[in-house]
Amino acid sequence: MKTKTFNPILAILIAVFLTTTYSVQAQKGQIETNNGTLIIDEEKIVQDLLEAFNLGTENVLELFHEDAIIEYPYAHSLGTPSKLDKTQYGNYLKGALANMPDIAFSLVKSYMVQNHVVWAEFHGEVVIPSTKQLYKQDYVARIMLKNGKIIHYKEYWNPLAVSAMGDHAEVNKMFNNKSKK
């Protein structure tokens, strides 16, 4: 009877395979769903969201869970909503996106900090049509996911940069006008 011997080459190959597999799973968040495990790519989530801002309200809303909550902690200082549900966010976006056509995002960084939480940093620039002023903003966003959709979005930005959009009344009208289509 032949005795089986330890094969160091095979052991190394198995170790490399397992390390690579678990490393990729650690870098990409995993979310348990009713249909199994969903691998989340934080860079893709952030990129899809930023691209959707230039495609229109419906494209943005498709990325959000039905029960989503959207927060802008500094918005109250401008007289605009600071906490919105998905329907309110749709109305908010209609005014916001109409006044920020073709916003260009750069310096995008994303960080998966838990299986369902992504932090993102990005810079945005656009010429505001009504004022012809260049709007420059640095954003930090906390994105919580549920079943691959955004369930909680909290975006931090500098309220002083919003002055490129006009005075307080103009800004308030842009983001609070529910009749825009």
C-alpha cells in the first residue's frame, strides 16, 4: 500500500486561492438577501449614483430602496429640506438637477467600512444656468445599502458654496418647488 505524501506545491496553490477569494470578498461588501449573498462593489455604487445625476431624476431614484431616507444635514441653513423620503427626494431632484445640468464629478474615492455601509468623497463642478456662476462643491456621503439599493443616503457639503446658485430666495425656490416636472 502506497502512503500519500504531503505536496507542498498543491498546498501553496490552495492557500493562494483561498487568500485571494477571501481578500476579494473582504474588499467588496457582501449583503445577505433572500436570494443568497450579493457582492457589493462600492466603487460601482458611487459611480452609478454620480452618473445618474446627469441622466435625470428617475435614473437616480432607481438606485434607491422604496423606504430610503435622504439627509442633507446642512440644508436647513439654506431653508431647504434636510431629511427626505424617496418621493420627496424625487421632487427635490427635479429642481436640483434642472439647475445643475451636466455636473462634472472628479476626485472620487469610496470606502466600504462595513458590509452595507460605504463612505464616498467627490468633487463636483457645474455652471449654474440662471446665474452663469461656477458652482464648486466637495462632498462627503455616507451610503447605507439594503438588498443592493440605497436605503440611507447622508450627504455633507459646504453651504457657502451654494451662493453660486443665487441668493437665499432663489436657492429656496430651486429646491422646494414641487411643481417642477
